[in-house]
Amino acid sequence: MRKCTPQEIIKMVPDVQTVILPDHWFDNLSDKLDVFNSLYEWMLEKGRVSSENKETLHNRTYVGDKLYNKLLAAEKKRLNKKLKIKGDDLDRAVSWSDINAGPRTEIGYYKICGDTILVIPESSRKALGEFSINFNRKERDTSIKKIRANAAGATFYQWLLSQIERPDRVGDVARDAENREEEFPRESNQYEEIKSFYGAYTPGIESLKEGWLEYLQQYPERMQPYAWCSECSKKMDVQDALLAWSSESLELYILDVTCLNKYKRFDKIMSRHLSGVTHVDLEELVEKYGVSELDTEDMIETFKLWGIMPIVIEGCVYFIMSEKTHAIKIGFTAGLVEKRLSSLQTAHPYKLQLLATTSGTVEYEKSLHKRFGNFRLEGEWFEPHPDLLAFISVLPNL
């Protein structure tokens, strides 16, 4: 049986009286009165508890398991001395005595531990009834945290094994891992190392991404961020990695210093330290240098898989219309939408109008692209279909 301490009860139930029996108390018991009633009389006579509602005292008295065993042993001793019986006869006599009038040893499903006596006033009876519910909730939350900590200590492979019954792509990855466990990188918790299991098999890699991102979202503490060089595939600390881009081809790279210097021999390369790079920084590459939005989206996904960026990035989903063509762009920014509008306007031949904004994530933006996919013109631009306009008209602007 699960246990609780007197301290936990006192903390959650108001006005509890505590009583400690002196060491010599058991030496002065009368043979004429059962031990439990002797306890109540002693508490009342010595003023250890209030005499108010004394007729319900036995129902309001709770003792720890250690003290109860002492009281029970004293009652056996009294009956043995008085009735001259032992063994099974003594056990039956104890059960026939006034033991039912004895103090309680449990609250709800919890046995009280220790040797303290607790007396609950009538005014706290309701709080006492709520104690086991609240304590159970607290214990459950603690258990969940412990389970989470234990699960978080598992590798991705061990987490996968608990997903085998799933009828989706993550379940497919789990079954692949189990069926080919000797080949699967079971001890690794790095995406790039695990991805090697699938080689160039794109469907398998896409399924792995889905499972890996779910795993990271549940247990982000298990991920030690690393980066991999685009040129030599070297694994390196994020602090040693550089985000680089070509001013000519506008391609994005992750490079170490050695490979960066090699690239600079034949291309005009700009770079910045990868550590601390945010979604807004990548948006600025699009706005300031003309880097492809698709390339930055791929890089953001890579950073999520490497544990460098959070899985969910909060920001703003915006709806911008071209006043000439009336085409509507559904986009996302983690920065200021006004700055994003200004940047888009610079590259757009016609005046742009901000129709609406709402808080959201990249995932929410993509869900809207899918929802209005039948009206897509190109990239993130959509025709001004009545369904899309109706959706925009009821948005709560930021």
C-alpha cells in the first residue's frame, strides 16, 4: 500500500493537532480498559486534545503504522494477561475486542507512516476528504515526471520500440528499426548518424524526419546540438560552425573554418557564426541578399533536426495582397510583419497591401497553404478566391 507522512497531511489539512506519546506511556496501562480507549482518555485528561466533540474522537484520531503496531501489541499483551490465552485464540480475542474503536491508520488509499498521532477537527473533515484526491494527483504528477525522465534517458531507438504498434509512418520506422536492429544505429541520438540507416531512400528519410521531430518535441533535453559541414561532412560543435552563403549563386552552406577558406578561393562567400542564428536572421538573408525562401526553409528544417532551433517557432502568419494582380501571399515571419512587408515591397513591382495577420507558426502557415492549395498560383501566392477572402475577413488581427 502507498504511504504518506504526517508532515504531508499537516501541510494539506488545516488545524491538525499532533500528539506524541511519552516513552513510559505503555508502562502504565490498565488491564481493565482496552488500549485504544486508554489512549483517548489519556489525551483528554492531559489536555492534549480539545474535549469538544469528544464522542467522535475515535473517528478523528489517526496514527502512524509504527505506533499502531505498538498499540496492537499492547492490546494483545493486555488480553493475554487478563484471559490467559495465546496463539489463534489471542488473535481472535483481539479482533473481538474494541479494536474497531481504534484510531485510523489510513487516509484514502494511503497508509500513514511513523509514530505520530494526528487528531483532525470537525472543521477540517472536508479538507481531509480532499487530501487523498490531491495527494494522489500530486503523486501521479511526480510519477509522470519520473517516467518522463526515464523515457527521456532513452535513445531514439528505445523510444521507437514503444511506437511499433502505430499504423503510421513513425510505426513504419519503428518496425524497420526492430527488423534490422543490427544495422540500426541504436546508441546514437544524432539525426545525421541515424539517417545513414536509410542511405538515399527518400521515403524512409521522410518517415524518419517525422518520428525524429516528434521525439525531439517530447524530449528536447535529450538532444545535444551539433552541426555537419556541407563540404566535408565533419561533425562539429555549433560554436565552431559557420552559416555561409554565396553572393553569386546565393546557395546556403554550413562550413567549418577550413572548408570556408577553401570556398573563398573560387567564390565570394559571406558568413556568420552559426551559434545564435535565429529564424529572423534567415529571413534577413532572403530580404537583404536575395537568398531563396525555399533554401532558407530547408535550412530551418535542418536546424530543427540538428537540435539547433526549437521544433515550434512562434511568430506571425500574414496575408498580403498585390493591388495590381490581387494575388494574395500567405507567409510567416518570426520578426516584425511591417519589416517583412517592406522587404517584399522592394522586390515587387506593384504596391502591396497588408490584409490581415494572426499569431501562428510555420506549421500553421503550411496548413493554410494546403487548405487553399486549389487556389495556388505560385509558391506562397494564391488567387483571391472568395473562400480565401472570407477566411481572411474574420481573422483577429494582431
